[in-house]
Amino acid sequence: MDDAKVAELKKFIDGCKSNPSLLHNPSLAFFKSYLLSLGARLPAEPKTEKVADNMSERSDAKGADLSREDEDEIIESDIELDNNDVVEPDNDPPQKMGDSSAEVTEDQRDAAQVAKSEAMDSISEGKLDDAEDKLTEAIVLNPHSAILYATRASVFIKLKKPNAAIRDADTALQINPDSAKGYKIRGMARAMLGLWEEAASDLHVASKIDYDEEIQMALKKVEPNARKIEEHRRKYERLRKQREQKRAELKKKQQAEAQVQESSSSLKDGQVIGIHSVGELDKLLSAASKTSRLAVLYFTATWCGPCRFIGPHFTSLAEKYPTVVFLKVDIDEATDAAARWNISSVPTFFFIKNSKEVDSLLGADKNALERKVAQHASSP
């Protein structure tokens, strides 16, 4: 593990030390289960009280900026769960296990069966400690028997030692991954620890392998809590997704506004802008489109008499219609622009809106020019 991940893990552990109740967060159930399976002692879960969801709605306010949105964290409400049968975790040293590498003789198997039979008698008489001892004896004699571990796990359930039961159930499932009893007992043990989702998962697997009434009764207790946790998780995942979507939309809006602002700054209100290349022309036409403004493109030449006649009027129109972008192109200077627009005579005018040519005018007709400017400047 690299240093950065170790540092993050240390920071998380420090947080748990300062606020142990973090370990009861449903999202950390897997970590809590791991700690309990090692025999760790955890502080009791605080009594849950129904509190109103405290969701920040400020991001919906008009004009909210991205930095303010980042400050609006989602505060999860508590979940009302039925924890009446949840017990304090057992923190005894791990129980004795058999040697999984040992070879077992027939005599040992027979002796293990005798010990198991005696254990079952003790269970029926309510002598659970004696039953645990007899099953441990049987496990040592035959450490390859999944049913022996699962049976001792059931005794630990009766003794209210869920962590010990989980260790035995895990071993039973390592030996036999299809052990219905292993899944059932582990599910019941996890329910005793308040690990509702994990418990429901184990019990469902057990019911598929070998259904019985005990599993059904356990599921009736476990499933309502597991569903509440799942619904809670989905709810806040949905809210977080909505928040991220709002952030993305706000960021996109800000970027668009910035582009409009940048485009507007390149346009000179009330003035005619001289064009010297096709690249410059494309940039200004794009800026006009982003700001939803009409652009009037005027192709001219210094040697053109009609151009000298219409030129001052074009300038006066720029002053009269400051929200319209007036662009002037000398065909002898910006030859690439003239070629792009296929100019064969001057003066020629093009009216561009939203990057589309909406009209044109050939010749020095002052009245027609102003009429077209007024028409297209006011149209959507």
C-alpha cells in the first residue's frame, strides 16, 4: 500500500477514534462486520430517533454560484430500525478450530460423531456450554466437517455470541460453499449484530439451498430493516446525483455566460469593424452568433464609386443600431474572405444571424440597406 493510501487510512481511523458512532453508519456496515468478526468491541449504537431530512435546497435559488453549491452538503437523516433483538458483540478470544491440513482416520470420524451426538443431547437439556465443549472435541477430531462447525455456530447463537457464530459459519462455508446451515446461522448472527443487509443476503441464499420455517421467521425480522436501509441509500444516492447534475448544469451555464461575455467584448457596439482575414471574419461572426446578434457583412473596395457613396451611410447605421454587428471587408486586402463568400461585385451585403445567412443585398441602395437592417435586427 502506498504512503498516500496509508495516510488516508490513518486519517479515517483518527476520525473513528474521535467519533466512534461513525462505525454505525450503514455505508460502513462491511467494515463494522469485519471488526466484529475479529472480536472487536464496538460502542453501543446510539438510539435512533426519527429526524426530518435536512436537505439543502439553496442550490435551487436563482443566482447561486458554484462555490456556494459546494458548501451545501447533504445531511443524511437517521433510519428507524427495529433493533430490539440486537445484542452487544461478543469479544471473547476466538474459539478453538480444527487443523484443516490434518488427515482424518475412520476412527476419528466415528469418535467425532459420538461427540456430536453427546452435544445434541446437551443442547436438548439446555446445557449449552457442555454442548460447545463436545462440538469443539468433535471439530478437533474431524476438522473437515462443515456440519460440525455449523452446529457449533448454532450453539453460539443460543449463547448470544454472534461473532463466534460467524467465525464458525465462515469456516463451514469454506469447507462446503453450499452449506445451507452455514448461510442460515451466519445470517442469524449478523442480524444479532444489526447487520441487516448482510443478514438478509445470507438468509436468502440459505432459503434457496434448503428452505425451512426458521429461515422464514428470521427473514420476517430482517427484511424490513434491510429494505429501509436500501431505500435510505437509494434516496441519498439519488439526491447526490441530482446535486451533481445541478452542479454540472450550473458550471455549464457559467461557462456559456463567460463565452458570451468574451464574445461581447470582441464586438464594438456602434462601430464598424474592419476585417483583414477570413480567420478574423469567422471569429467575429461566431461571436455575433453566441450573443444572438445580427451581423451585417459589407464587402467593398477602395476603387469602387458606389462603395464610397454607401460607406458613410453604413457607418451611420452602426451608430443607429448599436446591437447589430457591422463588419467591413476590403476585397483587395482580405482576398481569402472575398473568395470564401464568392464576391463578384461590390458593394455586396450579407445579413447573418445565428451563423446562417438570412438575407443579402447587391448594390448601393441606402433605403433597402436600412430596411433590411431594421427588419432582421428586430426578428428573433
